[in-house]
Amino acid sequence: MTDAAATPPAGDADEGALPKAYDARAAEAHWYRVWQDAGVFTPDVAAVQAGRQRPYVIMMPPPNVTGSLHMGHALFVTLQDILTRTHRMRGEAALWLPGVDHAGIATQTVVERELKRHEGKSRHDLGREKFLERVWEWKEKNGSRIVEQLKAMGASADWTRERFTMDAQCNRAVKEAFVRMWRDGLIYRGERLVNWDPATGTGLSDEEVEHEEKDGELWRFAYKVKGGGPLNAKSFPSPQHDDGRAATVMLPADDALEIVVATTRPETMLGDVAVAVHPEDPRYTALVGRELVHPFFPERKVVVIADAAVDREFGTGAVKITPAHDPNDFEMGQRHGLPMINIFTLHAATNENAGVFEGFDRFLARKRVKAALEELGLFRGTSPIKHNVSVSQRSGAVIEPLLSRQFFVKTKRFAEQALSIVERGETRIIPEWWKKTWDHFMHNIRDWNVSRQLWWGHRVPVFYDLTKIDEVIEADANRKGTNTAAVKAQADGVRGRELLRIALSTLDDELVMKLAVASTDELEQQDPERWVQEEDVLDTWFSSGLWPFSTLGWPESTHDLKAFYPGAVLETGSDILFFWVARMVWMGAYFLGRSPFADVFLHAMVRDGAGKKMSKSEGNAVDPLDVIHGIALPELLAKTKTYPVPEKKLAAVLKAIEKEFPEGIPAAGADGLRFTLAALSAHGRDVKLSIPRAAGYKAFLNKIWNATRFVLMRVGDAPVPALAEVRDQLSLGDRWILSRLQRATRAVSDAIDAYRFDEAANAIYQFFWSELCDVYVEITKGAIDKPATRATLLHALDTSMRLLHPLCPFQTEEIWQKLPGRDARWPSTKFCAVAPWPTPDLALVDENAEREMAVVLDAVTMARNVRQESGLGPRAPVKVDLVTQDQDVFAILGRQSALIALLAALSEVNRATSAGYQAPRLSGTQSNGVLDVVVHLEGLIDVDKEKARLQREIERAQKDKAGLEKRFANEDFVKKAPPEVVAEGRATMAALDEKTARLGAALGRLG
RNA sequence: UGGCUCGUAGCUCAGUGGUAGAGCACUACCUUGACACGGUAGGGGUCGCUGGUUCGAUCCCAGUCGAGCCAACCA
């Protein structure tokens, strides 16, 4: 416990009283520091191991080190912190383990960009080692920004256990995991078509590729069949020269037999090795097996093959096959044993295999190829087509399928385990409809490409043995002949690392595996003459997959690991279910034999007020910090201008902001933003962040503040007995609010346990405002000096603060600390943050009090209604008769007429039984069918208004009655509906009749 | 193309097999010693559309239209 806890935040002058307004900024900074200094966020491992405390563990999804707080972060912080704080208050050892992700591509790109801008250098100019030093420098300088922002949200994470996915501990886990998987035969090296991102120069996993529908064209051209006649020289403009020089090729005559293919990527024809048709397509059966003339590579063998995968309906029914540049073609190439001709460099420019088309960017190459084919008379028309283009999630560049050698993880076993884990309920997915998506993904998973051609990341712990290289090259030559690049290099005297480089890119993979060893030791450092480490790094998600246990010290068997694995829940956005959640389940099950969490809760996406995805480049991203602190319109506009919004969109974007936020964004405080996000996060629905709604919840927090001010002012320093001491002195109001409080407690608790954060928010909101403030506080105004009332009021406020604390930690702590008698009530509890979580006390649930209060409140509302509608001022003295034929109600009125008078501000209340009651001629009447409220109106009334009101009430009652009559008109209803429903209907009809009669009589009296 | 989610008051959203709810906005009155970021009362909905099951459907089922997400895909 520190002194700071006893020190009020700045600006507090009055002793005992609360300042008029809550200073969110000061309170947030103050309490966060105090909690952290007191070690509130750090759980007691020893207590867990000794069995004194149950663990409750959430692993925080590590935000990218390059990131700055966005609404998605704000949402996950809010939800995870609610869970963590609730369980902490329940006395569990709550561990919310935070950290930051090294985010391979993103971080490398950021640092490269800075390097370019400030020093005009590329990473290659620096070299790998120097460059990585720069990245680490950048991380040290900027990496804490996102962490500070999470803290500003109130995240009660255990920062003493904060991890970075690239720190030594995580690195050790990564190496260990890789090596074990390697030994178990789960990792292989393969030459595959990978998703190549030419902008960042690396391969990507399938999950990192997005599909965008775009307009394209289906371009048709002809391949001439070989052997149909003599070849003629034809020329086309040389793509290498713009001066009109021509290149020449030999082609069959124009009227020779041909086959027309359709493609969206004409430039890939430079790598064509076949044309495929459907085996049963009568148009082409005669051509199957024939050779075709490639216009630019006459020596290349291009054959017509038959394959059932061809769609006869699409295009011309004939497909050009480029195995090195299209996934489907790759598979077809495998089936038919076709060669693969790679025509692109790593930057997606044409390479030497493109012949005269070498050296063009892929899009320029497309133009040149098309021009050439047109000139040669092979063009056969074009048609528009909508098709999906694969785009890198990171860089936005169009993905180039590229033949490349990479390490893959076999996923079949993992997927089967993941299916079974969810199937048998070891891990629940919530909302549960995601299970179907999970199953579908696991059933259709392909092997996971874990290599990344980056520098920033965990370097693949594979080492190549230079002492074995000659032997392997020889083995390769035995298979393929001595004409291989490696053999040639050997003959030229190339040795060591350079020879290895050549071998790695040309030798068969299983031979490469013979000289490769996976090891957790730094073999290359130990013996650089013998060992060379793999250049590539691992996919970021590889280290993220180990997060639930690498953070706890795995592979060591640490106390943390024993105490805190597996965790309780993994909470994250549904968009990374596969990237991350799946991989954690795979690896957790594989290395520790158990799924890393009991529940997976997937929250929705945060969108803007119009329902659009928030994105900086769309200019519609709302910065959580602007909602917390507020921002004026000019600053908001200025800020938006710094976002990467396309030039031509900017004006419209700014206009939209002006329209949506004419006054800027009002400050909601961290608590306000948290409450708003929680209240809006219903299952199965995106969170559309509504600023007006946030303002509404800010008003709620203001209401709480002021209710507390009232209590502090009125209760002051006077002694407040414990609730238990005054149990036998409770008034109806006391018993009622305590009963309602138990229900609210149950509702909030249940909602949080069910991840229904919206329900939790609504339950506390509803209770505090509509019941505690609107009714109970009003009641206490007449009875604040009674010990039972003070005890009840404080108990209700105290309990409410504890219930609300997980949602709004700062303001509740600020208030809770100042509640009168806090030290006496909670002698051993220093903070609301660790105060006991409220549990419903069934002994305080009081059905009778609730029923009685319902009668009171009904009477009050009816009295107020007459008073308002008949134009009586709020202060006019009003005399009311309460009339009923119901004995219970009559008895209640006897007990509670003073309460009714208080709440409805009546000057006089009398009760009467229906029999023999004579209403005054000038009166306003309201009835619910059981109880009539008759307001004396002599000298006060606007008779016409009152008549109109009565008329309206009668019409409404009759309309309701008609609905019920219709139901009863159906004989089957009475026969088949449950008796209680029928009885209820009858009672309602009777009450409506009664109400109509009463109001009719009142109308009659008015003349 | 398949899977999933959503379509309820002007807006943002809850909800249930038994005559529809909240917040904001709206109307009227009220500056009452906690709070105008407030109080009181009130207006406002054929619960996307069409069928079916049922005594009864906003809720269950089928279809349909619309919005969105995910996965796949025809080159």
C-alpha cells in the first residue's frame, strides 16, 4: 500500500465533498499508477500452486510493435479487462499477460522506409546485421507507444510479465518448437508455388492473402498447331526498342489449324508449356496430343493435354498452362509431368526466360505481349470479366504465384487435433456458430508455409553442413546427370557458402534435407567453417502460436507454466481465428498436450457510425484517444489530413467528418469509451461506434458522480451502521432497492460469465439510473436521517461501484475510495479494484416488497400523468383519492400513502374502497383497472384537456380489449392454450373493462 | 459458388412462441439544495417480404429480397 492511494487527485478542495465535476484525466492517470505501484495486477503464483487461489488467465493478443491504438484494440482491452477485473475481484489469481508482437513484414517495412527517407539507403546497403540493429533501435524507441496507450485504456495487465515475441525467452521457445517439430518429421522443405508479395519480397501464407473482386478482361489468342505446313517469317515491334525496330519469328500460315485460349494474364504465356482441354470436349479431341507452336519460343515443346479439371463452358474451353505461375496450372503440371518455366524475378519483372520480353514489370510485359500477339495476327478478341485478384494483406500488392523453395509445416495432424478439441468441448468457441467455420477451415487446410524472406524475425534454426555438400551434389548429379548448375559451379572452383547457395536453389529438396540440421544451438557461431544457417526467418504467426506458453517460460517447466497453463479464455477478433487462434491450439495441444484455453470468445469488428470498416486510408478511423480526451473539429480535420487518404477522396472525407461531428468529439473518458464499447458489443453484430451513444453513456457516468455527491453531502461524516445491524428497521423503499440490487447483481454477474457485455452494461445502467436514482434516492430525500436508510443507500452505492468497476475502473475507484465509512466496512481492502465481487444475497430478495412497490410506483405514475396532462403546474398543491376494490391494494395504500405523496409531490392522499366512493365533479382520473387515481381539480383544471386525455385513455383501453377479444373468439385458444395464459387474458380483459368504466364515469362527471 | 451473420421506433441497437423494449433524437412542462451530461409526462413500430407449422409467429421452418463477413473459384 502506498501513500498515493490516500492522496486525492489534483483539484480536490472540499473536505468530504466531491468536486462538482469528475476530472477523468486526473483520476485515470492517478489510479493507474497507484494500482500498478501496489502490484494489484500481478497475481500470486505461490497461492495458485498452494491451491489457495484459482488461476484465471487471459493471454493478451499482442498488438504489433508498429501499431498505435485503434478501436479494435480499444474493444479487446475493454472486454478482456472486464473479464480480468471481475475474476480478480472474485478472489482468483487473475493473470492478464500482455505483450507486443514483432510483426515481421510490418516492422521491417517501417524501418526500411525510414532508412530510405532519412539516409537514402536500402537494407541491403546496410547488410543484415546492421539493419537488424536499426530495427531493434527503432523498437526500443517506439515500441512502448502502444503499451502506454493500452494503459490509458485502463488495462489491468501484469506488466511485470510483459513479453515481446522476439525477446530471448520467446526466441528460445521458437527454436525449441521448430526443432521438435523437425525431429518429428512435421517440417519439410519444398519447391512450391507460394504467394509471393513482390512489394515486400517475401512469400506469404495462404491466410495473409486477400481476395478483391476486380474488373478485368478475358483476352483470347491462338496457338497454331505444329506440322500443319511451312513456317513463314513474321515480325512484330521489338519490345526492347521503341524506335520501330522489329523482331522476327517463324509461324505457320494464317489459315493453319489453331487452338484459341482465353486468359486474364496474357504475359504469362511466356511461360506456357501446354494447353489443356476437357477430355470429352468434342471440339478438341482431335487435337489432344498435338504439339503447338509457341510464337516466341519455337523450340519449346507445347502440347495439347486432356484434363477433366478444365471447365468446358468457360472461355474457349481451352486453357493455357503456365505451371510456374498459377496454382491450378501447377497442379495440372504435376499431374502431366510438365516442366515449369519461371519467367519472373522476385520483383515480378520478367527474367531471362522471357526472351525478348525480359526486363519488364509484369504489367508492362502484359502490354508488350499483347501488342506482339496482335501484330502477329494471333489475337482473337477480348471480353470483360469480373474476377478475384489476390492481394497481399500487408502491402496491398497483387500477389504473384511464384515457384520457390520454402519450409512447410504439415498441418494434417494439427488440424485433426484441433477439430477434436473443439468437438469434445475441451475448448468452446463463442459465439458457437464459429465452430462451423472452424471445422470447415480445419478440413480444408493446406500445409503452412512458415518461411519468410525477411530479415526481421526468428531466423529458421536450420543449419546446412558444408562438409556434406560435395556428396549431396554428387547424389543429385547421379539422378539428373552432370549438367547441373551445382556441378558446373564445382568445376569452376566454386566452394563453400557460394556453392551452398547454388545447391540450395537447384538441388532436389530431399537431398537438401540431407545436409540440413535443425538445432537450438547456434551452430554457425560455433563452427562457421562447417555450418551455415538458413537465411529465411519464420512467419510471425509461428511465434504467436507459442504465445500461451512461451510467455510462461516454456520449454522450462516454470512455476508460471504450471500455475497458469492452460488459460481460461482467449478473446480476440474473429478475423484472426485462423491466423492465430488455430495455431495456438495446434501448438498448445502438440507441445503441452492440452488446448491453451477453455474458451475462445470472438468479438466483432468495430465499424464507424455508418457501418463502414474503420480504416485510416478511408479517413473514417476514429482514434480511441480522441474519444477519451475529446477533440475539436479543426484538430480532427487536421489529423485526418495526416492519414493516407487518397487525394481525390480527401475533400469528401473531410466534409463527411464535418457533418458527422460538427462539434468535434466530446470527451467520454476511458470509462466512457469502455462502457460504450461494452454496451455495443452484442454477439453476432459488428460494433458500430456511435458517438452520440458514447455521449449518452458519459451522461450516465455524470449521473453516478452526482448521485455520489448527493450521498456525500447528505450523509456526510455521520456514522453509518452496517446493513446487518439495521435489518429489522428497513422501510419498504429500503427493502425494495436491496431486492432490486440483488437482481442487478445476478444479472451483471451472469452476463459477464456469458460474455454478454452488452447485457452487463445495460443491467447496471438500468438499475443505477432508473431504480437507484430515479426512485430510491428520491425516497431517501425524506428519510436520509434514518440509520437504516443511510446504511441501505451506502450499501447500494458501494455495491454498484463494485459491480460497475470492471467496466469503468477509474471513476468507480475514485468514488469508492471516498464513500463514507469505507475503512470501517473494508478494513483490509485498499482498492475497489480488489474489493470483493458482489454476490446476490437471496435473503434480501423480497418479492413482497417488489409487489408492493409496483403498486406504489403505478399510483405515482398515474398521479403524475393526470397532473401533467391536465396542465397542473409541478408545484400546485394536489389532492388525490386512491380508490380500489382490491383488498391487498387497499392495505398497501394504507401503509404507503405517504410514500406515494412524496414521490408524486401530492399535498394530500386519501384512500377509499370503490363501493360508495363519490368522486368530486371536477376531477381528473387515471385507472389501471384495479386502482383509480382521482385528482381533485377544483380551480386548477383545464377541463377540455382533461376530457381529451380521458378520451384517449378510453380508446386505448378499448383497442387493447379488442385485441384480446379477437384471441378469445378463436375457440381453439381456450381449448389448447395453457390455462394460465387463458386466465391471464381473462383478467386483463376484466381490468380493461373496469378501466373503461371508471374513465367513462369520470368523463361523464366533467359534463 | 458455398458457409455464416444481420434486416425490430428517425438513428444506434436489445429482446421473447402469448397484445413489442432501451439509449439518443422528438413533443410538452419544469432551473425543486445531487445532477439541464438533469427531472416528469408524452408521441412514434403492419418486428424486410411471401408462404408454412401452431390455438397463437417478430420469435420456429421453407423460400425470397437486401446488407455484411468468411472460405473457395472459371484460366
